[in-house]
Amino acid sequence: MKPTKSQFFTVSALLAGFLSLGVTNSAGSFTSDVENYIQDEVEPLARRQLVAYQFGRPLKLDTNRGTTYTASRYERLPLPFAQLQEGVAPAGSAMTLAQVSATAQQWGDRVIITDVANLTIKHPLFQQAIQLVSLQLPETLERNTMNTLVSATQLNYANGRASRAALVATDVMTPHEGNRIVGSMLDYGVPRFMGDEREDMMIEADSYRGDKSPAVMEHYVTLIHPLAAQDMRESALVANAWSHNDINRLYNNELGPWGGARYVESNMIPYWIGVAAVNGTASASGGSLATGTYYIQVTGAPAQTSVERRIYQVSASLSVTGPNGSISVTIPTLANYVFSVYIGTTTSPTNLGLSASGPSSGALAGQATQLASGSAVVITGTGASQTPPAAPATGVYVFPTIFIGNHAYGQVLLENPEFHYLTGADKSDPLNQTRVVSWKVFYGSIILNQSFMARVESSSAFTPGYSVTA
């Protein structure tokens, strides 16, 4: 039965009256009863390309024999310059012994989690710690290996520049630079991977026929930063060669061969940018600096890797009145970076400064390193011997491309990597209130032959566009 028109208007009036009372229940009134949603799975981290450690020759340091590993090489004898004279013995040749040494060091870290945190946080922290530590160990080895490789002495600059500081933004990595280094290595006789170690130096004829894979051909390896690799791709010849190399790749993150070298990409290759100088203020008190003229140099490193990347120019001269002199420095402000301050009496400082703002424990306790962004620090003296990376020109990025031959460097291992997962109570933790995930390894990197590796430093047409925490 349909309502009459008068009944309809009566009901409508009642509803309008109720609504005018303002008793609408909005979501904002019940926020305390909202259950927050947290995704079950954890999102992935940015990827780091670990490639350098694998090319080092594995070397084992015996236990109970110290921490120094020494490798020996007997140099070639000079070829005789004239034929023998009848009945006369030659004078003979002197043998030359060359040795290189490296010291194995113990590296490690730990993550400590309370039982309360492990019980109350949605994602199990102990399992997350295990995953993060499993990444931290190989990335530490890779970083340390890269630091060793960029300390090698065979150094060239793109476009024939005389120094890192002379590079300009257009001095990029090109096939020409790669061809130049490979040619020099072949001329010197640097041994290649997949060959050259054989006593019979005759190469089988079918090595050059199409029925034998190019993957087994002798080659050098080139470690290249992704941005320098993009410069190489600007060459149509290189881009075409790499695009057809999918089936012949030998190594992780390999881009492809070019000119006798196989290019392997890594975003853990260190690089540098020049930044305008940070100056300090000299004082006659607050430290132990003697009377003299001093120079300081600041470097900045992403906190994630501690690899110095921002290289500030050397400061103006600072006249200090001793014997209790000091230098005050305001550290640049840059999120996710830590800083170091070097000090010296020339424009090439070779020592860290001393500062109470540095680490309070560990091998670098009291040194002016790992300094907080934007902090005010006082350099009270001259600290540990350490040379900062050479500064590029202000505003110029510099990327090293590293060419290596077989037996160029090695990885000295004294103690295999160990992981420890501590979940039980002990005398130091009787109530079992903490969980510990830790790792350690005793190893070192060694350059076996400086002549078996070389690097080209270049700028790039491309600049990093992501934040340091990516």
C-alpha cells in the first residue's frame, strides 16, 4: 500500500529533523579502534654488484705463522746480447728476487637485539638481522678489495690528462682508452684469463674459427662503473658488440667483450667528486699543535660504505701558535655522510687529525674520522698516517676503470668467514634478554704484480642521480 502524499511529507520531515541533530558518526571519531595494516613481506634493498673479490687469486695463510703473507717472484734473466766465444765461459746472469707482502686483518660486526624487541615487532628481528649480516660480510670484502685495486700504481688519465685534478667533464671513458690499456698489457706480456699459463704457447687453429665459443678465448677483465659503462655505450660499435653477447658471458654482471677485455660492471667501484675547500680557524689553545703553518683537507663518505667520495680541496694556510695550538673546523652538512679531516704542514696532508669528536674505541679511536655531518670539531694534533684521495677539480666526477690480468692480485685468507647466532643465556646475560648475530673473517688483499693491472680515470657524461641511501 503506497503512502499518501501527506504521509510522505510527514516522514520526510521527521528524517530531516533527526539529521539536523548532527549525530553523524565519522571515521575520525574511532581512530583508536583502527588496526594498522603492515605488509607481511619486507621490501627488497637496492642491489650491490659484487664482482672484484672473485678475480683475486685465492691464497691461504697458515695458522700460527703470523699475519703477513709474502709472495715471491724471480724476474726473467736478460737475454744474452752476443754469441759465445770459443772456449770462453760467459760471465753469467744474476737472479733477481721480487717480493710483495700483505697483512691479514680481522674484520667483523654484530647486531644485538633485545628479547622484548624480538617478541613485539611484527617482522622477526632476529631473522632480519641474519639476512642483513649475510649481506654485510661479502659487501665488506668487496669494498676492501676495491680499495686495494684503486691503490695500484699503473695509472692513466682519459684524453692524456696529467692528473686527476686536470680531468674535465668531457674526458669520458671511450673504446680508445680501453684499446690503449689492453695494447700496453699485451705489449708487456700480462697473462690473460683462460690462457697464457700454458707451457705450449701454440694456439690451436680452431680457436679462431666460428665453431669454438668466444667465451673460451684468452682475455683480460675490466671492472667498470655503471656510469662509465654508459659512456662506452655511446659508441655504436661497443653497444652493438655488447648487445649480441648474451650467450657468451662468463662472469656475473658482465657487459661483454671489447678489444681483448671482458667488461664487468659494478656499482661498488669507488668514485670521487671535487668540492670547494673547507677552511678552519687557528687557535693558540685547546690542543698540542706546535707553532707553524698547517693545512687541512676534509673528505666525505657515505655512511653506508665509509668510502671517501667527496674530496674537498686543501684549505688555505693556517698559522698556529704553539705549543698548545688547535684548529676548529665546521664540518659540511650533508645527510647520510660522515667526514674525515686531514692535517699537514704542506698542501698535501698525509695524516688524519686528532679530535675528541672521532671514534671513542677501535683502531681509529681519537682520530678525526667518522665525524658527524654539520658538527663543530677541534683538531688538537697530528694523528695516524693516512693519505686522502687526490681531489678532482671542483664539481668534476672521476670514475676509475680497472683492467686486470691473471695473477694481478690475490685474496689472503687466514681464517674462513664465520657466522655466529647467539640465542641462549650465559653469565653475561643470565636472563637471556639479548640475541646476537655476528660475523668475522681474517683476510687481506694483496697486489701480486703492479704491472699486471692498470686503471683509467675519467669523468662521465652522466652523473649519479639517486641519493646515497638508495
